[in-house]
Amino acid sequence: MIGLIQRVTHASVSVDNAICGEINQGIMLLLGIQRDDDQTHADRLLEKILNYRIFADSQGKMNLIPARY
């Protein structure tokens, strides 16, 4: 399992040429899953993603982790 995080100004997902989801400015995760990936792999990737410092702090540096809900 692998994930690629990208900050975007706009992103959308389409199925059969119909948009089924879209965002404006935000974060997009491209996720690759293999047949032998399991819950342990998913949990490990989730923890990595949740601890990435991908948001700008008060000085404009990418130094803040996402807020957890």
C-alpha cells in the first residue's frame, strides 16, 4: 500500500465520464492498494498521513499536521 499526498487548487474524480466528486483548494491522496495489503498496512499508512506536516504555519512554512476530528 502506498499513498501520494498532493496539495491542489482543484481536483475531481470521474467515473464513466461523469464527475462523482470534486474539491477546490485542498489535499488529494492518490492511493495504491495491492491484493495482499491488509488492515495493518492501512493503519500504518493512515498514521503516516495523519502525522505529515503539510499545512503552513504562521510563518508560511509547511510545518503543521492536519487537525484530527
